[in-house]
Amino acid sequence: MKILVVGLGLIGGSVCKALKANTNHEVFGCDLDKKVVADAQKDNVIDAEGEMKDGIYDIIIVCLHQRVAKKCMMDALPFLKKGSILTDMCGLKGQMVVNMTDECIKKDIFYVGTHPMAGREKSGYYASIPDLFQNANFIVTPTEKTEPSAIDTIVSLAKKIGFGKI
């Protein structure tokens, strides 16, 4: 699968590192800081730079602060590949999950809200580590409209990158 990780800070960088260490998926990354993107590519943490608007990804994992995550996802919806899975790892859930699920359904995209219960006292790409999620809890927040196969795909991926209790 082709996976795009949006935001290469502590969580996004760690997702990329865990994906590269534990799967054979193609991993693409994007971040506003182009030096971080270049370093991630040089470190073999991502295969290449990508953008949500590329329309080629099977899974898009948004690892941005909740203040910007929803707008970023909404802006990208018209460009995402039909049948792809959009997920986020930001802290805000609740009504956002309901709204994003409904908006994604209109575009033939599957949305799965999640929240990793992992972190460190440091932040940013340079603090990211491939085992940040080892045995950590992973919260999935589906609605009654969430596609079961999309949930299964995200849960399977979470287990592969080290999450313990889902």
C-alpha cells in the first residue's frame, strides 16, 4: 500500500519510522518544514515527499494538531483517491468524527478517527522513534457509519507498528 503521513513531528515521524521498520508499505511524508522532509528522506524514514492532493494514496494518516487537522482534511477531500482511508491521530474527536465520516462518505472515502496513547517529553521529528507505540493503547472512534473494512485495515496497521491494546 501507499501510505501518506501528514505532519512529521513526534507522532508522524514515529509513525513513519515504525511503518518502515515493521511493514513493506511505501511511505510518503509531508510537512511544512522542508528540511524535516529532506532529513526524513535521507534517513530512509519516507520513500518520498507527498501531498494530500496527489490522489494516489491508499491510506492518509494526518498527524497534525487538532486546530488545523480538520481544515487540512476538508481541503484535501476533493483530491483523495476514491476508496482510500483517511485517518487522523489528533486529540480532538467527538463531533469532528461524525462530521468527517459524513463528508468522506460523500466523496467515496473511508474515515476512521483514532488517537494514539503515546508520547514523550520531547517533540518534533528529531525526537521521533520507531518504537514509540510499543504496547501503547490505540483508541479507535468509529461511528455507526464507519466502514468495518476500513476499521479492520487501520487496526491491523496499528498492530503492525506496535500498538498493544486497541
